[in-house]
Amino acid sequence: MIPALFVLAYLAIVLYIGIFAFRRSSGQSEDFFLAGRSLGPWVFLLSLFGSHMTAFAILGSSGHAFNFGIVTYGLMASSSALVVPLCLLFLGTRLWSVGKRFGLITPVQIFRDRWECGHIGTLIFFLQAALLVPYIIIGVMGGGTTLSVISGGFIPFWLGGLIVALVVMSYVFFGGMRGTAWVNTFQTVLFLSFGAIAVILISQGMGGFTAVTERLLNNPNTASLLTRDKFSLTTFLGYTFNPLSAIAFPHIAIFCLTARKVTQFKRTVIFYPICLLLIWLPCVYLGVAANQATDIPAIEAKVEAKAATGRPVPGDDVMLQLLGRYAPVWVAGLLGAGIMAAVMASDSQILALSTMFTEDIFAFYGGKDKFGEKAQIATGRLFVVLVTAFAYFTALNAKVAIFDLAVQYAFAGYAAMAPLFVAALCWRGSTKWGALASTLFIAASTFALYLLPRGFTIAGFAPVVPMTLISAALVWGVSLLTPKPSAATINRYFPSSSV
Amino acid sequence: MKLALVVITIAVFYVLHQDWWNWSAARPLAFGFLPVGLWYHALYTIAAAFLMAALVRWCWPSGLERDE
């Protein structure tokens, strides 16, 4: 129960940060939704990274590694180390520039302006919103799992999820983007600081790194977890498409607009892979090592179930089980708070959804002109409450593991949207009809994904591969056949080249 | 020429991510405990940071700084 008190104290601190940020706000919509485009270099790096790393990175990765072994790191972390910084360097900087020059706040605003469209932008909004909700649910599920396990079951899953949802909702409600960015910065520092300590303490408790690895190698049931034999090379290759989702995630795209200067991207691009390493390597190693922690009854039951059925078991809580068993109480509390920090990254997603709704729907359809800027911010805050409530009640009934939930819907759909960003920001010849064709395809294929059995592949590739390639082909092919936006618009976006 | 070099560098780096030669091997263990498939990708991640530093130097969109 003591570690749970540390986590509750931590929640109180982040709540205070949100309220402190509220006092600094100017009351203007750009200040609430983008922190006045004023984030400095370190806050930009740490908050952007913190908003990208969620329960998926901490609990989902260790749970996946528990079942499938070290392949988890290559599947998501090292592929992200290449793809995400490239997206930030070549697309994130352009998003920042366009947003700053034309006073735009959301990706849909940029699409509408770039392609001279209205309702197609609305369609893109609905697709982005529908894909983001599962990710928000992941955060609530992670919060519920963390508090439940850390308190030894004293705080049930439903109450843990409720506490986390209320805290996140409160500081997003009051602090807006500034509060979210400050909290994310604090959270990232906390987890990066304690991640290495967690690995050392837990491994020491299990007899040391070398002994743990040797025991895993000598056990026929676990030796394959230290290779990648449980995955095909084709599947591994296909996973490199998932990190393309980063730039299409609304919370990441919107975060790109918060930097004070474009030069602040430099530090983020360079240090992003290092931050990934510091978080994912400990989580994956500990997830695999958990297979040897059979002195923990909950883990022993999972290991036996895996051996008996030959199928993966729910493993999102293994990191927390290790923490509770092998770390001293006060360290477990601090580390639990660190894990909670990463789990609570749903804040920026909730804010992004709220920003999109107020800008892309409320303001676009005349609400801002009719009711004023204060009503717009109030609408954004109301939307925060509604989204959080919806995510919470859905999380209570979600049965899918965190990793699967993220990969199956959010990653595949957003990765397939990445060609839209490339087309809008880098290709003069792209048109709204190309964007429409791609958007309709992504919506239909994501819905099909929902109906298809889990683990469905096409020629050995995960659905994200054909979805992304077909989406890109549609933007390209349909754009070639349809009329371009006006020369004036194209010249605004590509000022150095002729039409 | 510069663009071609950048594209080739990124493509080579992408191919290096698919380390099929380590696929079924756990040994050698780095520091006595990290399986080869894991430490290869840990090193790959560090190398990615160096690649990004080089790309920021070679390909930085300096034209966008006019908007600051």
C-alpha cells in the first residue's frame, strides 16, 4: 500500500502543475491549445517524447516481451528510433512552419487550407478522432492496472482508472497545452531517471543480470525468448511501418506547432533515439526476465498458463509485479510513480482531441464567430470531460491487451494517414480528391480490421503495410487525375518553386 | 548528389534494421547478459542518434528559419 501512496502523492503534484499552468494562461485560444507557441528546447523535447510514450511503451512493451521475447525491442523501439526522428525532421518542421505562418492550430486546418476543402477536412477529423480514442483508452487501462497492482489489489482496477482519468482530466481542463507540456516534461524526467534503477534493483533481486539470462537460456520453455524465433522476418519488416503513425497522431502533430523556434527540432531529432533506448531497453529486458520470477504467484500462474496452452497470456502487469516483489518499498513507490508518469500520456491525446473539435468543428462551422473565443475554450474544456468519461467507461470493458489494442487500430490507421501529411507538405501536385480517396480507404480498411480476426496478415505482412502503401498510391494516383488547388495557394505553401 | 547520398544512407540504415543474421542466435551475450539480438538493436538505436545528428547537419531545412 505504501507504493500506492507515493503514486497518489505524485498524482497530487501533477495536478498542482496543471493548476499552476492555469495561472499563467492568457485566456486566448492559441495559449490554451498551443501554449502560445512558446515551448523552449528541452521542454519541447521532453514533452513531445513524453506524449508519444504511453502505457503502451511501459506496460505493453514488457507484457509483449514477456510473451514474445526480445523481438519487442526491434519491433517498435529501434524502428521508431529511425522513423520517428526522420518524420520530425522532414515533416514536423514543415508542420511548424505552416502553422506559424498561417496561424493554424490543427492538421485538419492545414489540410483544409492547403487543399482548399471544407467537408473533406471534416471527414479527416472524424477519422483522426475515431482512431485516437483507443489510444486514450489505453492510458486509462494502464492507470487502472498500475494503481491496482501497486496497491496489492487494495485499489481495484475501476477505481485506479477513475482516479487517473480524473487527475488527467483536471490538469488538461485547467492547464491546457502549457499544463500538459509541463506535466509531460516532469513525467519524462521522472521515468528516465528511475528506469535504469528499476532494472538494476529488480535484476539484483533475481540474482543478477548474468544469472537471470543464463537461467532463461537453460530453460527450454524460455530460451527462444532470447532469440526472435517466435516472429517471422516478414512480420518484423512490416512493423517498421508502424512508427510512421507518429507524425499523423494529432497529439504529436499539434505538439510540433508548440515550439518557439524551428531550430528546437534539432535537439529533439537527435536525442529522440536515446530517450527511446532509455525507456524501452529496461522494459523489454525486464519483461523477458519476468519469465524467471516464478516466486511471484501471479507471474507463476501466467508462466504455467503459457506453457499449458502455448498461447500468449495477459502480461501488462508483469513489470509492476516485479517492482512489488524485488524493489524496496520506497523505491517501488518512486518507480511506480515513474511508470504512472508514462502511463498518463493520454493527457496530450485528450487535449488534442479537444483542440481538434473546437477548431475543426466548433470554430469552422461558425461557433467561434457566433459565441466568441471564451465560449470556444469552454467548449474545449467540456469536450475534455466528455472524452475522458467515454474513455473511462470503455476501458472498464476492454478485454484486449494494451499492446494489441494500440497496434491493431491506432498504429495501423495513423501510419496509413502519414502519406496525407507527405502529400500536403512536400508535394505541390497533391489534391483534395487524392486526400479524400485515401481517407475513405483508411476508414474502410480500419473498420475491416475491426471485423477481421486478430493477427490477420496479408502475404505475411501485418495490415499496416498494405494499408499504408495503398493509401499512398491513392493520394498519388487520384491527385494526378484531379484538378489542383489554386496557384495562389500552392505558391503560399511552396514559395520557392513555380507552379 | 547530396540528396542521393542521404537517401542511400537512410536506405542502408533501414536494411541494417532487418538483422536476419542474428535471428535465431542468443549468443554472444553483451556484458554477459544481453542477447545479441537485443544489444545489436540497442547499438542500432545509438547509431540512429548519430545518423540524426548528421542529417540535421546535412539536411536541415534552414529556409524555414525565416518564420521564427
